[in-house]
Amino acid sequence: MITSQPECDKVTPLTDTDRTTPAFAPHDHSACEARALDEAADRLAEQGGRMTPVRRRTLEILLESHRAMGAYEVLDRLAAEGFGRQPPVAYRALEFLVEHGLAHRLQRLNAFAACLHPGHDHAPAFLICRACDKLAELPAAPVRAALADLAGETGFAVERVTIEAVGLCPACAENPAGAEA
């Protein structure tokens, strides 16, 4: 049984509309970004967190595309827009976003991605395309529960799980030349 979960690992069931993977399907990305920003603002209001200009811009940068970004890539974008060039600028903003459930840290890529469901506490899994680096966020509560049950049988108490599946998105799977990347 999972005994101690960070805020973003607490599980709330998502509806069927929340289960879509817009990164791999045509969608109105501006509406996707706007919804995530609105949910992020609501979440911070509930938590008493403050969205500073650098934190907001960092979240907007992460939301621009459905892919993970390294801290230095975010820092370069922030610096180009006048937010400063010191690494703590990006790292502090990214840490805040992760801490408040507005972004996720992807271990395999050593990168960050905007949370597509910041209005819900949830247990995500990530589908990462090895060819184009797009990623999709899916609910993974049943997988996490199964892992916790199996681990519990050995006496191990799972505290945190990150599920990252690597493969090919539909577009890259259809294009064998691009999938060789």
C-alpha cells in the first residue's frame, strides 16, 4: 500500500474526457493551454500559492507544446524574455510548479512537463515518443495500486512511483523513416 505520497501523487479518478491524449491527437491547443492555466490558477488559489510572473511564464513555456523541456531550455527562454540568466531562476520556478502539482518531473528525460490536469490530484503515467519527444499524460492509478499491492506482499512500502513508457506516437509509428531517430 502506498503510504506517503507527495501532493501530485495523490489519486483522484479522472473522467473519460480527462483520459484523452491530446499530444497524439488533433486538438485546439490554445484551448488546452487556457484550460490548464485556468485550472492552475484555481489550484494555487485553493493552496494559497502565488503565481509570480516568472512562474507563470515558466508554466506557459511548458504548455506551449506537449513535450518535456530541460531546465536550461526553459532558462534560455526566460532569459530571452528578460527574466534573468541565472539557473536558480528556472529551477526555483520549476520546483514551485512541481511542488504545487502544476508540472511533472520526468526522470528518464531529466526534464519537466506541464501538468495537463492541474485541477485534479492524480497519479499520471507518461507516454514518451522516442522519435519526436512528444509526450502524453495518462491516469495510472490502477497500475500504481497493482505495484503497491505486489510490493506490499514482500513487505516493501512504496512511497513514490513515476511511470514513463517509451515508444512511438501514432505519427512516428506511421512514418518509419522518422521513427529511426
